[in-house]
Amino acid sequence: MSWTGTWSVASSITNDEGFDNQTVRQIVHTSIGGNAARLHFSNVFGTEPIVIRNVRIAKRKASQRTLAETDRVVTFNGKPYVKIAPGEAVASDPVAFQVPALADVAISFHLPQRTPPRSTGHVDGLQDAYIAPGDVSADPAFTGGRIVDGQSYYFLTNLDVRNPAALGALVAFGASITDGMASNGNANRRWTNDLALRLSKAGKVVGVLNEGIAGNDFFNNAAGQAGLARFERDVLQQANVKWVVISDNAVNDLNNRTPSTSSQLIRAFRQLIRRAHDADVKVICSTLTPFQGTPDWTPAVEIERKRVNAFILYPKSGCDAVLDQAAAVSDPANPAAYLPAYDSGDHLHPNEAGLQAIANALDLDVLHDSSAAQNNTSAR
């Protein structure tokens, strides 16, 4: 039986000062459940090897506390520790653990040796992480623990499950709108969370993975690795990926002082569509949301946005389906701007109502089983 992703974050470089003989407890919110778990840790942007030991998985009780009876040990090739070289990532052994759907799971691990500052992780994770001195991974109370500043994730990138009913995983690939930037922390109100809830209510067992990085775009490494460069790792290498939503990277390519042209962005979309199709992954293209009212918006840039959206909506674009985010959140009286009820206030990011509108705009019928999904019995 293959693995399917239930939770993920996109890797970039965090702002931490390093860890030394400390335990980190991180909370992940699942999309689908399963009868076994597998964790992924990354040092892809690290400059030195890191050692992770005494990794535990448990159901969350509240805050930093876990349910003791659910605590399980996680191993790596049968060992209770793993050393990860710079530029590398690892997956754990399978863990017999009942992963709940649409629920919080706590992942704890001890860092026995000093780690360099600026770890591989995910900034702006919108979820409190906890740190404690020494090794308290197995302690349900997480004695001595405190909240880490910044709501980032460290080293942990994925939780996969085994679920025979899973149709596959959908990866949301994008920037700050995908990352849920204007939603409340610790609330799981990103549009991907809203979509996971819709899918569950519809009886569709589809893992929803969030690979958004705030500030990310297609071409530059200013906020995480450029979208075109990270697409292979962050999308095509996900467990049992069947669909990708190419979301809001291009908004950042347009909304800056030296905007990309629509021709450049369309070429980027075509490249990603081809690469996804070569990997048997269906592509759901998202129209670009409006941003009139931001400092770098101009009528000329608006024309470029319209040209990109026209390409995405064109039946021969190569997209397998469309998530019309622009139509979902735009003001019908002024499509260059957000509907006020969906504007977070910065004219760039939707509020939680707008994020829900985006999740509601996806036609769930495009996420269907196929012979490829039925015959794929190997993990990616």
C-alpha cells in the first residue's frame, strides 16, 4: 500500500539562532487520517550535519500537552536517531499510529547537539511551536516548555499516512495567499484547510498539502527558493501526489517594482504544466487574484494580470482544470480589486472569508479516481 501525504510545509530558511540539547514539539493539522504514519525531516538548506533523536508522535491534548496513551516512538532504519547531512532529507520508518483526520498531531524530537543558526524549516507557519531544555520528547506535559517566537516549523516537513481509501494527494503550490498569511494563527483557516474540510464532508479521501511560501515567486530566490526551482521537490516528490494547484506565485512576479511580463509568466505556467504532466500529475491552474490598491499596482500591470488570467481560462492552455480565485474574491463592480468583504485590508491578501471563498470555488469533481491512481501501489 502506498503512502499519501496528509500534511506538509514548504522548506526555506528560518530565523532561529540554533538549538542545543533542546526538545522541539511541533503541531501539525492533518487533512486525511490513516492507520500508519511516516515523518520527513529536512536539512536541505543546512550548512552542517544535524542529529535528531527520540522522535515521538502523539495526538495533541491541548497547547503543548499530548495524550500519553497515544505516544509512539519513531525510528530511522530501526534506530532511535538519525544524522542528516547538509542538502539532504530523510523519511522515518513506518509507525503504527492511528492518524486522525482534520485533527492536531504533535511531533516531538530532541536535538542533542548544537545546530547552526538559520535552520531548514518554514517561517510564518501560523502555528505555535514549543521548545524545552533537555530531552522531554516522551513527556506528555512537555515540562519546561515554552512557545517559540515566530510560529515557524523546524526541520519537520511532512506527515504521510497509509489509507487504502485515499485517492491521492493535492498539492497547493504558491505564495502567501496559499500559506494563509492573513488568517489567524493556531486556527487552521488557510484555504487549504477549508478545502480539506469540504473534501471530508463530500466523502472524498484526498490529502491536501500546503506548499506555499510567503513572498515566493517563479523566478527569484528572495523568499525561499524560486518556484520553478522548488517545484520538483515541493510538488512532484510528494507522496501519492495526483493533483497540483498552481496558485499565487505569479501575483508576486507582477506586484513589484520590476514586474514580469505576461509572456514570461505564461511560459512559466507552460513549463510547470509540462513537468507535472510528465510525472502523471494533473494540473489545476489558478487565476491571479487582484491587487489594486497596493503600492506597486499600475494600470499596465493590471493588463498583464488579465492576460495571464485569459491564458489560464483558455481551453487549450494545457491546464486540466481551473480554480478561478480571481472570480471568487474580486469585486464585480471593479474586478481589479478585492470585494471589500474579502479584503484583509492590505488589498493583496484575502481575509478568512476570502480564503473560504477560494476553497469553495474548486469543483470537487475534478478530483476523481483514475486507473493511474488505482494501479499505483508504490510510494513516490
